[in-house]
Amino acid sequence: MNAAPAMRRDPVRQIAYFVPDIRAAALAHSALFGSGPYFIADHIPLHASYHRGQPAELDHSSAYGQWGEVMIEFVQQNNEGPSVFRDMYPDGGSGMHHVALIVDNLAESIKAYEAAGFATGLYAEAMPGVGFAMMDCVATLGHFVELYEPSPILLGVYEKVRSAARDFNGENVLRTMSF
């Protein structure tokens, strides 16, 4: 694998798991590892969504919590149809799905990954012009790599989750949030 220099300097900010039930997964992880609390976002709205270059609706929900220095995400897909989640788990399985990186320039990072042989499995926009991508690194790494730029909203979510974890005592594991 020939990795462009830009690909080597971005630290992992999040580990994400695809699961059938984000609430049950968050509660189980918290009980086992003391992670949390988890902020639940149901039916996360997307302005645009493309699976392997083709328009595709993606209705998903996520639970975000802190586990030491890394954010944990549990994600479930609420609709049928193609997605990067179903690419890895076509029969409804679950497991580790992706790691997330915050990159300086999304378009340049996507090009670097594609030049290294990793296809764009998902490109989506949470709002016009605020996109993220999931690069298909499954054959090489065993998972996708999610890329996004450090927008104030994104950094605010990371800080909210990290701050809540500082005083987390194992109570009120599940909390709500919206985008």
C-alpha cells in the first residue's frame, strides 16, 4: 500500500461499530468498559447521500460516547437499501465498521485515498457543503475509514462527548442529542 503523506498524519478520533440496536450496544459497552455517557441521535438527517457514486437514501441513528482518549460510535441503519454498512454486513451482522479521521481538506484526502486504491464507498453531506466520506479500506485494513473536516459543529460534538465523560459516574448512560 502506497500511502500519500497526508494519509499518515491524521490520528484516529473515533472507532465505530455497526449494530442492530445502538442503545443496547451502548449500554453493554458502558457496563463492560465504563465508557460513556452515550449521546443518542436518531434518524440523522442528510442533505445528500451517495453509495459508491450513486444517490442512495441513508437513514441511520448513532450513539456517541467516550472510551479513554477515543470516541466510540454505535451506528444502526434504519432503512433498507445499499450502504457501506450493508457492504460489510449484508446479512444483518454486526461488528467493527470504521475508524474516523479529521482531515484538513476532505476533497484532497478523498483523492489521496482513491489514488492509493481505496474507493469512496459513501459520500454524504450533513448540510450543503459539509460533507464526509467513507473510504473502502476493507480488503487491506478490515474496515472503512471515515473522513471529515473540522467544522465547528463536528468539533462541538467531540467536545460535548469528551466533556461529559470527565464526570461520568456510570449513571444516566443514554442521553439524547440532535443535529
